[in-house]
Amino acid sequence: MTGTSLVEQRPAGPAVVQVAVLLDTAEEYRLAGDYRSGSEVARQATKLAEASGDPVGQARALRSLATQLLRLGEQEDAVTACREAVAVLEATGDEAGICEVLTLEALPLNDLGMHDEALDVLARGRDIAQRLGDRELLYWVHNRTGVVHGSMGDRNLSTEYLMRALTMADGMDAEARFCILNNVGDNAVHEVNRLRAAGEPERAEQTLRGALGHVDEALGLARAARHPFRESICLDNYGMLLALAGDFAGAARMIEDSRAIAVIHGYRSLESAALQHQAHVRLMRGECAAAVEGLLEALERAVEAGEKPMAMEIHRELSDAYEQVGDLAPALAHYRSFHALEREAHNHVAVARARMAVHHFELDNARLEAEKARLEAELHRVRSAELEADNLSWQRQASEDALTGLPNRRFAELRLPELAASAGPLCVAIADVDLFKGVNDRFGHFVGDEVLRQIAAVLRDNVRDNDLVARFGGEEFLIALDGLSLPDAQARCELLRAQVAGYPWELLQPGLSVTISLGVAVVPAGGDLPAAKALADERLYAAKHQGRNRVVAG
């Protein structure tokens, strides 16, 4: 990234010279991949520049510090350093410098899960770059905007921005070119899978071929620069692309080389990612048992490194892998761990957002009147949100079953006609807990209530977002499966039945076992819902009559 905007004429006093020497040293550490030492030197430069009244040196030092902290995974401190740098640069009127720091700030914000904030700072950076007509600044804005959209799961938009940045990379320095080539390669790993799943094999193969060329060039740049961090992350992306191309042996070598470099240099997050991707390759080769073993090791490393987003993703993949081999108990356990970390991640983002809001307030304290107006607007928004939340809470109470948290019968009766009006087929299933009265009689109503809650959770977690699961009354549940034929709906219900039967009920109460029976029917043409529900109920009765713990669909 260009550094000219942060280097201006200033008195060449002893402190200024010392700051420049420290910054050169910090940059040497950064280029060698030693971010810990680099961050320590950048801190020294920041303090000295501030004490000596050198705002240009202070802004450069803060930017250097943020870059190093980003690689160390200290994202909140990286955001803080960026915001302090912007405050200094605003006082000097250095718009190009502000744009540079804003595009850097987007990366730790993105890693923290604060995607909206990341896009906001990039939008401000884009306005500055366009106003200045600076092609290099605009390149970095597009590059990082593509990264953020990729993290948000919008691969189409990510590809659009990254490819736009790639067309602007000619004439850039080696670091800038490596960055965009590697980002395009990383995004292609996801894009190829998406295109194949969408039934576009030709586009997928074209994307794959192009990406392999890009990462090959990026790897050459990383090795020429003797930069271990870049080499490790590029080898990992290269390996995943080779696996998509069917070269599993080459993929394994690349990813193992990535992992070895990460271990040697202490890049713990890259080590975890390499272990995770080694397991991916094993899954692609059908080696499920070896993949599970690798994912468990990756999970251990991710937990040790404090990489909670990665640990969350590995739990999800372990759940899928165990399900593939038919080991449902650990599949369910990892699925629950995934959701627990997902909730924790949301809470962590909220807390981080609050901490950084306080720091931002302190930086802007000199502009108290403007901040006061902002806080009043924020208070109005919060009050509006509270009123809206109260309204939503009232609506939820009217449509939600208090015991299980599922939609209630009233909501289901309103929602079913909407589903029936869709273009595809609709199947309805009625599930009933087998011998539920015996559970209440033997273990008590408290245990019975917990059984209903856990069954509701199992049903909810094992259908798609566009399906409907509702408590219909007592121990009876209604499931509406949108867009599935009757055979597919029967298979889905078989999975639900097996998940309930395989749930570790003994942990809830020794001696407890619970099963469900299901009747399934397809809604006929014309959307005759009462007829479909009546038929599903008849089939539920047949399932009970045939011995329970089964699905009857015809």
C-alpha cells in the first residue's frame, strides 16, 4: 500500500530521526513475518512520536502497529490503533493517509465479525479515493471490500470486487500484487464449490483454472520476498484448489508444507487452518475416519490459539463428518457445541462493539457537541428499537409456544396456507411422542416438559430454514417440508425419528428413553391442507398401530 501520503516535510530533530529509525526496524520485522517484535518496536515509535509532537511519525507508527497486531490476532487493539491514526491524520488534513488507514481498519473489523462497520469504513475510504482520483487507493478499497463480502458469504459480490482490484494491480509493488492474487485464490475455493453446486461446471472449471494460475504467481512472490506468513497462507489456498482439481496428493503436500511453516514460526491460526484443510481433503477422498481424526486435532489447536470462529466451524464440520459415518451421538454433541460458540460469538461481537464505541467516544471528546448530537440520535434509535422489540415480544408471545419456543398452532395455521401457495410441493408430517403419559407418570412432569423441549430442539435443528416446525398441542408436533416430494419428506422424517431415538436421554434421567412416531402426507394440488393433515394423522395412527418409533408415508 502506498506510504507517500504519510511521509511529509517535518523538522529533522533527533526524536524525529529516532522515530524514523524505529519505523524502519518495525517494517523489517514485518517483512520477515516477526509481528511480535515488530509490534513492540512500533509501540516505542508511537510513544516517542506523540511525546515529541511529531503527528506524521505518530500516524505512521500507529498504522505500523495496527498492521502487526492484525497478524497477531489482536483485532480490537488493531482497530484502536487505526482509529487513533485517523484522528491524528484528520488534524493534519491528510486525506490519502486517512484512506490508507481506513482500508486497513476494515480487516480487523471483519475478523471481529463487525462486517457492517468494516463496509462503512471502506465506503468512506472509497469516497476519498474517488475524490482524489487515486488509482492505488481505489485498488486497496476494492480488494478489502471483496474480502469483507466473502466473509459475509456473498461470493458473487466478493468475486466482483476482487476481480476489479486485480485489473488495477498492474504496476503495483510485489506485496500489493501478492495480496490480490492470494485473495482471489482464497475466494475461488468457495466460488468453485458454489458454482458446482449450482450446476455450472464450465464456469467452475474456468474459475478453478484461473485461480490456480493466480496462486502459483502469488507463491512465487511470497518465496521471492522470503516472507513465511505469506508463503504459508498461499500454500494452504493452493492446496485446497489442487484438491478441487482432483490432485489430492499435491494438495496434501502443499497443505502440509503450509502447516510446517506455521509451526516453525508460531502462526497458530494458520496451523489450525492447515489441519482443518487437511481434513477437508481427506473427506473429499472419502476417508471419513481420518478426516474426523484430523478435525479433532485442528479443533484442539484452534481452542489453544483462542480461534473461536475457526473452532465453531470445525465443530460444524465434525458434526457433518460423524453424521456421514452414522455416529449420531458425537454428531449431535458437536452440532450443539457449534451453536453454543455461535451464540458466544454474537455476544463477543456485541461486547467488542461496546468497548470500541467507548474508545471512539474518547477520541472524539474534543468534538463534544457533535458527539452529543450523535448520542441523542443513538438514544432515539435505541428507544425506537426498544419499542420495536416490545412490539416483537408481544407478537412472539401470541405466536410462540411458551414451553418449547416453537411456533404454536395458531402461527402454524396462518403459515401453512402461505407454504401451500408456493410453486413447489409441500408435505406435512404430524409427530407424536410415543408413550408420553408413561414418561410423565414414571419420571414426573418436570422431566416430561424437558423431553418436549429437547425434542423441539432436535426437530428445529434438523430441518431447513424454509421448513416449519410447530408444537400442535400436548406431545404432538407439526412439520411442514417445503419443496420436497413425498419420498424425500419421508427420508427427512426418518432422520428426525432417528435423531430423537439416538438422543442421550439417559443423561436427562437414568432409565429414560424416548421415541416418536410420524405420519406424512403430501398436500394435494389445489392446496387442500385439511385433507393432507387428516391423512398425515391417519398415517400417524398407523405408525402407532405398527409398533411406534416409525414413519408411515403411504
